[in-house]
Amino acid sequence: MVTRVIVEKTAGLGAGLADADYQAVGAEIVPDADQVFARAELIVKVKEPLAPERKKLRPGQVLFTYLHLAADPEQTADLMAAGIIAIAYETVTSPQGTLPLLTPMSEVAGRMAPHVGARCLEKENGGRGVLLGGVPGVPPADVVILGGGVAGSNAALISAGMGATVTVVDRNPEVLRRIASQLETRARTVFSTRDAIEAVCRRADLVIGSVLVPGATAPKLITRDTVKAMKPGAVIVDIAIDQGGCSETSRPTTHSAPTYTVDDVVHYCVTNMPGAVARTSTFALNNVTLPFVLALADKGYRRALGEDPHLRNGLNVFEGQVTHRAVADALKLKFTPPEAALRL
């Protein structure tokens, strides 16, 4: 069977890829997304489908993209009602227990966070007017990073490189040891407790929230009271916003309106941070998703999911059933094991 690829017109322009680039390797360009949804058996996206797009889905279609369903009951309900097979990038696993399709975007977001935080700290953007790296005779900014995973460790690396005073907070001692080994004296490590988080946030100029519970909603580590106690003009960059955010005051924002202020604290909560560096993000994501896309296309979803337990971990919704436990628990829905749904 020959696999045919159709691409929405101008889909790659944001990453500097022209329609002709796709046509040169055999893809067909179609004028709009409607034709993609109408004709494709496998739909590959980056972000979750918007409400109008979800209406175009039909039973039996396979959707492969970031979904972040635990914080999105409306999307979950629509995908269940559509009767599709929804596979989420962010819950596909590796033999090492990592999240290989989430890792590159976490790397991008983590490396971006100190940059956007530094901009938000500028007075014209509502910040304290603090230069992240300081200057001789004036201390640098105090940067606190909640979570020392992929995003957090990359945020720490860039923050330290920019000359900031860096503190990484995590509840896993092994993560703290890794950070200490990697950054040595360039970062302090703090074991995560409620009191510790409040103490470091109160003194911080910039807080970067990068906590992750795979497939589940992000824990609310920063309370409203903590935000009230932070310095006027301090900044929160909430990388965890895709999973609901790690601050009680966080709500999703966009690149066109990225920030808002609560209790004199600037919040940057863009749900698709890597979209700002679309070319880098496109190639980074394609590098890791392509083998799974080829497996789904060449084998069909049943065989591909049946043969690969790590791809199967990405199955979130199957023909009206929620097949990822963390999503089901977060939304209080019935959980069906993916093996049972697929009748393996």
C-alpha cells in the first residue's frame, strides 16, 4: 500500500518551509485544513485541535499531537464523542522511562524561560527593572526554578550562563544531585517543601515553574498568598501551563498577549512557548516524532500500538474511552486500559 501525504497550504511557512519543499518530496498541497480533516486517516499536528477543528474529526481517524487532556475537560469530551484514536506526544515513553516526544519541547521552553523572564523584568514590561546578570557592584537577579527535570535543568543552565543567582527546587534528591553535579557552584539546590517554596519565591526576582507529573495536571506549588508576598514587579514564567500551571494565579496566555499582572507580579503563561522559535522547534520535534509517524502509517494504528508498548502509553482516547490513567483520574472519568480497548 502506498502512503499518500497531504499538507495544508502554507503550513510550514512559520518554520521557513515553503509548499514547494513538501511537493519536492512527493506531498500533495491542499488549500485548507478542511480537506486535511476530510481526507486523512492519520492527522499529525503540533498543538491540540481547537474546538472548531474537533468538529471535523470523524470516527476511526487517528490524531497524533500534543493533547494535554488532564487540564482540558472540554477537549477530552469532544475527542471521546468523535470516536477517534487520540495519541498524545506527551505521554509516549521510552525504554528508559523518559518522555522522548516531550523532551525537545521541554528543552526549548526551558532555554527560552530565562530570556522571556529577563524581558518581563524590564520596567517597560511591568517588571522590577532588574538586569538578570547584574553589573559589577550591583547584584544579579535571583532566579528560582521549581522542578529540576528537562525544562528546569535547561532553565538553570541558561539562567546561570546569563549570570543570575540560581536556585533549583525539587523533591527528588537524585535530581538535586544531578543539578549540583552539572552546575556545581553556579546553582543552589533546595529540597521542595511548602515552606521552602514560599521562602524562595518571596525573595525571587524571577520564578520559573517547570514541574511535571506525566499526563496529569500540574501541582499548584505557588499559592495566591505566596504571590501576594512576592516582590512588586517580580515575574513568574509558568512552563507548566499546558498542564494547568503550577501557580494558583496562572491562566493560559498567547504570544500576542503573553503577560498579565496579579498582585503586582507579572505572569508569563504562554501555552506554546516553543512556537516563538518555530524553526528550531519544528526540526527538534520532527527528529523524535518521525519514527512513530512512520510506524503508524506503515503498520496501521492497531499493529503499531500493539507491537510498541511505549507508543501505546501515548494512547489517551480510543473510540470514546479514556485510555490513560492520569487523564482519567484528573477528570474523574472511567479508565480503560489501552490493552483492553485495543483487545490485545
